[in-house]
Amino acid sequence: MHPYHGLIGCEPFVNGIVKLLATLTRERIDNVRVFPDDARLLLAALEPASLARVFALFPDPWPKKRHEGRRLVTSDTLDLLARTMAGGAELRLATDDADFAAWMRAQLHVHEAFEGPAGGLEGYRERPADWPPTRYEAKALAAGHRPFYLVYRRRPRP
Ligand SMILES: C[S@@+](CC[C@H](N)C(=O)[O-])C[C@H]1O[C@@H](n2cnc3c(N)ncnc32)[C@H](O)[C@@H]1O
């Protein structure tokens, strides 16, 4: 949809990378770079204020208490994002797990670099028109779940 934007896809799971590369080759898409590892490693290495938009769509919710440390949206990751995202850049998050949605909102609410949706979560169940559908979203909808779609902004830099 955006042939003139530079995109970077991150995925540590090799089968996902293989599938992505096959799609990029088949559809002759040349504006996507692939980072075949943990997104946080890339965030730590990028130039400050170099990202105009970040998507974390259906990141693993890790519902068990002992897995909380594996959740992608934590204050440590938000620090990395705050450094790497340009002022005003969007952070788009989706999940079908209500607890995880509330967790992500709580993490973002207390982080000084981000501003975002107010009010109850129920108001964020409609996918915005320019939001890409994904495989996990389709699985969630097929299972009768209603996902949440949240948009935050990196506050302008001084
Ligand atoms: C539930 S799937 C969602 C995939 C896709 N975004 C979708 O909506 O269909 C979560 C994906 O995030 C990947 N993942 C988990 N932790 C990651 C991390 N730290 N960096 C990059 N990708 C990660 C997993 O390997 C998995 O492919």
C-alpha cells in the first residue's frame, strides 16, 4: 500500500521470515527490509528519532504471570521507542486480549514520552480504515473475539 515508504519488519521466528521473503519476492516489493531477530535489538541500534510509525500488531500477550517479562510492551521497550521514534510519530497496537490491552495502556499512560486514547477500552474495538489486517486478527475474529486497536503518539521533542 505504501511503495514509497521504507519499512522494516522484525521477526525472530525463521518460518515467518521465510514466508515474508517469499511474499516480497513474489510481489516484487522492494521497500521492505527484514530484521530476523528481536525488534528490541533493532530499536537499540537505530538512530534517535528515525522512525515515523511503529506497529506492534497482536504481539504475544504472554498471559501467565511468570511470562510477564516476555511482553513486548514494557517500560524498557517504551524507553527504546521513545528514543527511536520521531516527535509526533504514531505507535499502533492491536490485541484481542483485554488484560493485555489494559496492561499496554497502563504502561503507556505512565510513560512521559507518549500520549494516547482516553476513556474506556470499549471505544477502541473498530479497526481504523488505514489499518492493515493481519493473520492473527483474522484468527481472533474467527474465534468470535473483538480486538482492540490503540494509537499512541510520541510527544513532540523539545
Ligand atoms: C501473535 S503473533 C502476531 C503476528 C502478526 N503481527 C499478526 O498480527 O498476524 C506475534 C509474533 O510476534 C513475534 N515476536 C514476539 N516477540 C518478538 C520480538 N521481541 N521482536 C519481534 N517479533 C516478536 C512472534 O514470533 C510472532 O510471530
